[in-house]
Amino acid sequence: MPRPKTYRLADGTAAPRPFLKWAGGKQALAAALQKRFPDRFDRYFEPFLGGGSVFFALASGNPVRAVLADENPWLIDTYRGVRSAWRRVAATLDTLPNTKADYYRLRAEDPAGLPLHARAARLIYLNKTCFRGLFRVNRAGRFNVPYGAYDRRLYDPNDLAATARVLRGVDLRCADFESVLDDVTPKDFVYLDPPYVKLGGHADFNRYTKGQFREPDHDRFAALCRDLDRAHVRWLVSQSDTPLVRKLFRGFRIQRIDARREINLDATRRNVGEVVVQNY
């Protein structure tokens, strides 16, 4: 398998690759999505940040004024922790043993009481050692993915350092997607990658927070996109190719693309149909 291309930042240093594996991650599609983005915009908004593949690809070119957000507070704290003290995050990761007993011991601890850098390290550790790199919480908001028994390194120091560099000056927010966009203007651009309308199997996964993203949330999301369109704000949406999605976004430009879902257990179902929807 060919090695991924190494991109360079404007200062000549290597651009970061996503350091977390996230359901619905767009690493394989990031370049194709970027080609559909407007040539010019003031700020880049991404209200469903997840693993950050699209932002990191975008940041491999010119510096980006960005507002990045997610409703998952542990995820946003992890980005903040890496940005402010990536070396401390790395040093903490070096102390965490990858054994089944230690995994379940560490998983059982409440990360909310940890310092920011340790909280970031704990999420990275669990993400790298849990089953298939899945992030899932129960109704109480507690991480509950079983141990994965993988022999892999927990981090790449170059990626953490590059991530810290590109996140300097970025506005990181923990909020619902609607409130994130309260201050968006027609000069800005919004990329939206919400939890997908269900396709079946592991593609149905939507418990990234203790709440779930259900059909009323998809209705609310589509209504917001129409409000943004009336306000002349440009946006692009990634979604599953389902009748509901096509109904919700009727009247906008909809294009089908092929995507690969690495978290799906059935390898024959990892290649699925997705759509990109845009209002420009």
C-alpha cells in the first residue's frame, strides 16, 4: 500500500495528520472535498470537528482562520490540550501501559478530574487501544468501548507538534452546531459533517455524546442550512445517500461520491455511497 503523501505547511514543516481515529472520518475524501470548496473565504467553520481530517488537509496550504467545534467536550479538550502542551501530552502517553487490565482500569476513571494535558492523553490512549478506534459513550456519557489488543504506537510526536502549530489562533468551541454558527457571515464558509442518516450496520453509529443525533436533529440541521442559504452563507454538507437526505436538501446541488468506512466490521460494506450537498 503506498504511503500517504506528506504535505507541508507554509513554514516548510510537515502538516499534521489526524491523530485520532473517528467514525465517519474524512481522511480519504479530504482532497476531493477541498476541490469543491470556494476559492476565497474569510473564516472556515466546522461545527462537527471529529477527527479533523478536512481541517488538517486545508491547513496544509495557506494559514486558515478557523472556528472548529464539536459537542463532545472531551474531544475539544483534547485539541486544546495538544495545542497548549503537546509535549506534556506525549510524556503522559509514555507512562500509560497497553495491557488489557490497565486499559479497563484507565477506562473506568473519570477523565473530568484530570489536568487538561492528562485528559487529552487519556482520550488518545483509549482511541489507540480500544476496539477499532471507536469512540462511543453510554447514556451516562461514560466511554464504554472494549479493549482492542492492538500493538501500535500511541502517537507520532511530529503529528502532535504540527497539530499544535496549526491550532494556534484557531477558535475551538464546545457547543451545539446551531450556536457555533451564531456569528457566521456571508464572507465565511461552513463545512458540515454531521452524524449520518442511518444506512444500516455500524454505519448507524451516532453515540459520540451521551445524547444521540436523531431524525428531529436532522430536520433541525437541514432547517439551519436553509437559514444559512437565505443569509447568503456558503456551505457544503457531507451525508449518507438516503431518500431522507435527498428530501431534506431538495433544491440544492447534490452529488454522489464513494467513501470508505474503516470502522465497519464487515469489509464488504466499507465502501458506501455518500453525497455532498452545497448551496453555491
